[in-house]
Amino acid sequence: MKKITTKMIIVSAMLIALDVIFSRILALNVLTVKVGLGFAAVAVSAMLYGPAWGALCAALGDLVGAIAFPTGAYFPGFTVTAAVAGFVFGLFLYKSRPGFKECFLAALTNGLVVTLILNTLMIHFVFGPPLWPLFYTRLAEFGVMLVIQTLVMLALSRSDALYGKLMELRG
């Protein structure tokens, strides 16, 4: 693992704050569906520092968000799934400049593993809605977020000015 620097910690703290703002305040959040841009901050941290750091930032973002803006009782399973999402983004977006294929595969894998499987099961077990109707509701969220995540991550990586600035943050 790369040596942890003060710059990494500061950049990560800012990205965690953006994650909380984009996922807790500026997002559509109902019990079974969440549509927002919180993933973008997590994707940037994973793009900059890799899968493990992306997972850590995603987990901390979920934990801080749950404490600062609770939407019910805290359940650690959702923090674990947030970490899985950060890890997935890091697997596809770290080391080289991601193109359409990497952005799409990151969004697809995250959507299938985290949104459709893990979070759907967590919502079912914790809050109790019937599994199959919940799955179909989450399937709609998956489709919407697949497009949004792919386009946002692609925009982040395709913009020479923005991608250059992001890579300067890597240090």
C-alpha cells in the first residue's frame, strides 16, 4: 500500500464530506431507493488511491452520514456494503485513466453486487418489505444509477483539465 500522507488524509476528508452531502442531503432517499451523486466522491477517492482506500473512504462516509443525518437506526451492514462499493470502484478505476469500458464495468459491478444483491437483502432483513417486490423496485434504481454512474465517472476521466487536477491530488 502507498504511504499515507497528510495530503491523502486532507483530500480524503474533503471527499468524505462531499459523499455525505451528495448522498444524505442532495439525493433522493426513500426507504428502498437512493438516487444521488454520493458515489462520485467515493469513485474519485478510489481512482486516486486505490480499492482499499476507496473502501475506507466509502465506509467512513456512510458512518459519518449515518451519525450526522440519520434516516433510522444505524445498521453496520450498510457500512460494509458502502465499503464494497468503494473497493469495486477502485478495482476498475485505479492505476490508469479509465475509459468507457472501465467506467461501465465499475458501475455495472457496483450495481449488481451492492445495489441489487447486498443492499436489497439488507433492506429486506432489516426493514421487512417482501423480497421480490423490493427487488423489482431496486432494479429500477439499478438501471437509473447504471447510466448516471457511468456518465459521471466517464466525465471525470475524459475531461483533461479535471482529470489532470485529480491526478495532482494523488501526490
